[in-house]
Amino acid sequence: MNAQTTQMRREIEEIPVAVERLLSEGQGGITAAAEAIRAADPALLVSVARGSSDHACTYLKYASELLLGLPMASVGPSVASVYGAELKLARAACISVSQSGKSPDIVEMTRSARAGGAYAVAITNDLTSPLAQTANAALGICAGPELSVAATKTFVTSLVSGLWLLAECKQDKALLDAIRLLPAELDAATRCDWSAAVDAITGSSLYTLGRGPSWAISNEAALKFKETCQIHAESYSSAEVLHGPVSIVDQDFPVIGFAAADAAEGALVDVAAQIAGKGAQVFVTSDKAHGGAQVLAHQRTSHWLTDPIALIVSFYAMVEQVAAKRGINPDAPRHLKKVTETV
């Protein structure tokens, strides 16, 4: 480490340790919440979150639907906090995600969901927060202090905590074993070389792509480009990007495709090849990349559902470099603060 190392970089490098701490300290809370959810036998899940935490919920939506066969819908916090409506959520489980646990709208929607009959679980970095006190159960993500405005280790530990909860609900041994192996795999992910993508990002606009669980990672990546690099990045499902957005792609337009080793990998790399054929500089986290799309180094994990977690770690290491190259301090993005308390 040297004097020029950003707080964001330090926190990215702390991710494997934070995940290891979560796995060491979180078993009791995860087990109890999973048992309560199984006993409630929910017919659906709902999520309550904003920003990066909402992207974590998008990932958990796919995990719930693919693992448990339970649909999961994002509920707008303003339904309760602004409009005062009460939802009928008997036989639902509610997962609320907030690193601070302090945003009034998230807290109010969680209170409302619980009043409407849902079993409410809070995933937060502060077990003394209003959100933690409002939910039926609170899961600490054990990330430790996160000082950089851009969420990195809290996003990853939120993903791991939520996925761990769902895996315990299903009692999926293969996935539970894979989650235990994540710290070493995420450590390797911090060192993946994405310098070719760094060099390609010279303008003010780009696309990120994903499909299935990795679309959540694409969403988070686009947000981080905006937050830390002042780049107008847009995230699309690879199933949607050719339906209209591809029209603005021109020569050397940067595109980053986030592909896990899952059933959607082939479809995503085929779309990446089509976009590369239109002159874009396309990078894909898949060894199956073809048609002019370039392979980005990637750390595969022990389960296809945990692959996206490693991808976002490698991305965070890259986007911090992009910010530095552009002379921007990623620790203190303009117009932003660490905790946004939305009513």
C-alpha cells in the first residue's frame, strides 16, 4: 500500500476477509431466519431496497426463483412512506437490504410489510439500526466500517448473506459448500487483469450487459461507473440490448458483458459477438467469447450462482482504476454522501 491508495481500493481488498468474517459469525442468524421462513412456508418473496442494495435484491430475486421456485418482487418503498398504502402480504417473506439501516422509507416499508403479514428479514451492516429493530430478524453482514462513499464490500457481503439465507432455506448442500469457498476465490478475483477494458474506456458513455443473476451485477457496474467515474453507463439484459439500445453503438463504443458459467452464458456471448460486429469494443467474462469480443480475465467459483459475486469483485478493482485514470477521487464522488436517507 502507498499513500496514493484510495479508501475504495483498500475496501475492495478487504472483501475476502469481510466474507470470511461473515461466514464465521453469521451462522446462527442465518439458521434461525431460514427456519422461520421454512415454517412460514411463503408463497412469494418481496424485497425492499434502493441503489446498490436494490441490485443485491435483483440478484436474490433470480436466486430465489431458480433455487426455491418462489417469485420475488421489488416493492417501491414510497408505497408506504409517501403514499401510506398497506400491502396484503400474508404468506410472504420480505427481505430488506440497507447497509446503514437508516433510510426512513426502507424502514417504513419494512414495518408496513410486517404489518401486512410478511415475515421480515433485514440485511444490514448495523444491527442497532432502525431497520434491524423493525424486522422480525436481522442479519448482520459483518463488513466492518465502509468509509468510501461507493459501496463495495457491503454490496458483496449483502449478496453472500442473502444467498446464504436462501441456500439454507432450501438446505442446498452443494451451494452451501460453495459459499464456504468464496473467500479464497474472491481474493483471486481482486487480482484479475482488466487493464484492456480500462484502456478502452476513454469516452463518456458505455453499456454493461448481463443475463439472469449476472444482470444484477451489470446493474451495479453501471451505477458504479456513474458514481465513481462520471461516465454515463447503462445496463441492459443481453436479451434486450438488440431491441433498440444497440442503435447508439458506434465505432469503439465500450461494452462489458458479465457472464457466469450458467445456462445464459452462451446467449450472452452470442449477443456480445453481434455488438462487436457493429464496431464496438466488447469485453466478456467468458472463455467462449467470439466474433471480435475480447475475453476478460475472470475467477470462476465452485457454483454457477456464486460466479457473479466474483465478477463484481473484479469489476470493482477495475472501476477504481478507471476513476484514477480520469483524475477522479472515487472515495468522494461529487454530489453524493455515504448515507442517503430518503423519505
